[in-house]
Amino acid sequence: MLKVLPNPRTPYPDFLVPRREGDILNIDSPPTLVQTALSFAPAGKGAGGLGILSALLLSISISSAYSQSDTSSIPLTIDQSVAFAIHHSPQVAGARITRDSAVLSAERDRPSVRSTLNLITNATIQGPHVTFPRSDGFASTVIPEQYGKVSLVFEQPLYRSGLKQATARYTSEIALPGLEFRKDLTALVLAVKKGYIAVLRAQTGVLIASKQMEAAIQSHTLALKQIEAGTAKPVDAYTSNSLVLESKAGVLLAEEGQQLATLNFNRLLGRAFENRVVLKQFSGLPVLPVSVQAAIEKAMHMRPEILTLQNNLDAARAGLQLAKIGDSPSLGFRAEITQQTRSAFLPASYYAATLEMRWPLLDMGKTHQDTKEARAAVLRLEAALEEAKQSVDMEVRQAWVHLKTTLDRFSIIRLQMHGVEVTALVAQKAYQVGRGTFFEMQAANRQLQITSENENQARYDVWEAMIEFESAQGDDKSYLSLASVHERFK
């Protein structure tokens, strides 16, 4: 195992930073030397060769530590699990490819005043041959039977209205693929965190089921002793044996749930299904925020849905401004050099420089119609943005109420658990001294079993509610930074 004590003067990369002192670092695939070196190298003034050398030495020690240890036995924290998924999940790789393809497609629409230079060639065979008599008695060719032409044409737009608005629209459109990628990444982060909790819940369920089986075996042994002592009925042996068999079936079901949760967790992380999963348990319980208003304000600036709609609205408003000036004039420059077959009316060489202004004075109402459509798109997006804000506001409030409810429920179950444990112990002692029946002890143990399962569910319900509350706020900035770091060193 590898433990690192955090040094506040050393900028650790996010995917290696222990959240608390003594946390165990774990990534199944160790970072590359270059990645670790650049991440650990000090920035700013004085960051020279010595800093990079120190970072390389540190990265070598980390890599060797990984190579000498069994990473499958190192417990993963929830943040390390998310980091691993961002590095290895096919879902992230697919979303990244989709984003890059969309960015390349949007690049074609980049507004700019582009110059063009074209070489145009023509070769023509035509007829009949047409001549024109000259005063000297010879004939001049008017239409030659074979005609060739080579032109070099240069065009340069000098002024085009709406370039500023087109640039604003392009800026908004080019950001959309990144926002969609962020949305996909947020969904993966939430799925990995829930998968992490599902594995912990299932593992604890197996432990509880195993303890219940041990308790059933102890009850069966106690019943046999009481029957031998003559203080219990023989039917208690059959009843207790059936409880043992029932508890064994419960263990099998719990182990199946653990296997299914492990398979899903490995899938989310992009690992082989047969990989062993060892996770670090949560310590304590999350703290309920005093007010939900701060979380709502944060969600309004962080949720990908709101950011995407706001971005679309900015693009639509820029498009509306463009539509309004669709009938504005434009100015351009054109230069041409031509070599061609000489005829009576065409010289062999031709040169021209043209300053051209185009002004669509009559466009059959096209500008007006485009403006109406663009304004309708703006109004539609404004309504959609307002609806999205209300929806996000409600989601954050619901998540906060759910977190508060789960915390209160867990507190109640903990109090109930203490009373149930005392009741089960009293029932067992009463049965041992012959003052209670096996069915009374069985009922008390059954209630203890139910309450233990409820406590386990309630504990992880609290953590899952906290994760959903964070997700409702769009709290994914650190994971986006981690994804960016991964792309730079790919």
C-alpha cells in the first residue's frame, strides 16, 4: 500500500491528492512519468530544471511503488473511483470523440473575411469558324474553332455587415459540444458514485446476512441444549433448523447482490468484469446545509442544462441581430489576370481590378421573414430557460428535503436499533433460563434482523441523498478539471 501525507507546498494532481491525511492512493493503472512530473512540477518563477528533476524522481518512486504492490487490494475512495472512470470509461471516450467531431464541424462556420485565389481554365472546340473582312483584304477571326482561356482571379471582401454578430453566434455555437460533454461527464460521475454506494451497501448486506446466519446457528445450538436439559420442546429444534436454512438462503441472495453491484461498478469504471473491487467505507455522516438557497444559486451557475440553454439563447439573439441586417450592403475587391486565344474582339491578355458593392434592395420580404423566425426562436429559448431554472430550483429543493428526511430517519432507526438489541438479548436470556419460549426469542431476533437491514439501508440512503444533492447543484468542476488534465497528457 502507498500512503502519502499531503504537503501544502506541493501541487499534487487531483487524481492523486488524498482527501484527508492518511488516505490510501489507488489507481489501477499508475500515471505516466511525464504526466506525474508535469503535475508535480512547481509553477511560477523559479520553476526550472531542478523542479522538473524533483518531480521526475517523485514520479519514479510512485510508479515503482505501484509496480511492487497489488493494486486490486488497495481500497478505492469515491473520488479515486470517479478519476479512474474518467480515464478509462468507454462512455467518456465516446463522449469526447463526439465533442471533438462536433467542434470540427462547427469550425467550418467560423466567420471571417477570407481571401480567395482561383485558377480557372477553359478549353473549347466550337464552330463554325467565323471571320470578319478587314480593309486590307485579309479576314480577322471572330469565333475561333479552338478557344483556350486561363484566368487567375483574386477576391477579397472588404466590408460585410454583421461580422460582429456572426462572431458572437459562432462563439456560442462552438461552446455547445463542450457543454454536451460536460453533461455526459456529469451523468457518469453520478452513476459511478451511486455504483460505489451500491457496492458498499451490498458488501455490508453480506456482512449483516452472515451475522444473522451465525446468530441463527447459535439459536439452533441453544435450542438443542435446552431440549437436552428438558427445558424446551423438541419442536424448537425443527424451528431453529429452518431458521438456519433461511439465513443461509439470505446469505446467498446478499452475495448475489454484491456480485451484480461489483459487475456494474467495474463496467462504469471501464475495468474488466472479473476485477476485484475493494472500496473504502464512508466515515461518519454528511452534514445537512443550513439553507438551501445557496445551493440553488450555485445550481443556476453550474447545471449543464441551464448553461446549454443560456448558450443557445445567446446564439439565437446574435442570429436575430444578423437577420435584421440581412439586406445591408457589402463591399468587395476583385482582381483578374487572363490569357486567352486572341480573336478580332478579344486580346490575348486581359487585366482587371474591380471594386464591387452589392446591396439587395429588393429581397421579396426574405429579411423580414428571417427576422420573424429568429425572434420566435429567441422567445422560445427564453421560455425554455425560465422553465429549466424553475425545474432545477425544484430539484435542488427536493434533494435537500430528501437529504434532511434520510438523516432524520437514520437517527430514528439508530435509536430503535438500541432498543431492539436489548430486547433480543433479554429474550435470549429468558429462553436460556426457561422463562421464555423459542418463538419469543425468534420474534425478537427477527425484529433485530429487520432493524439491522433498515439501518444499513438508511445509512447508505443518507450518502446517496447527499450525492444526489451535490449532483442537483451541478457540482462537477473538479472532475471537469481532471478530464482536461487527462486530455492534455493523452
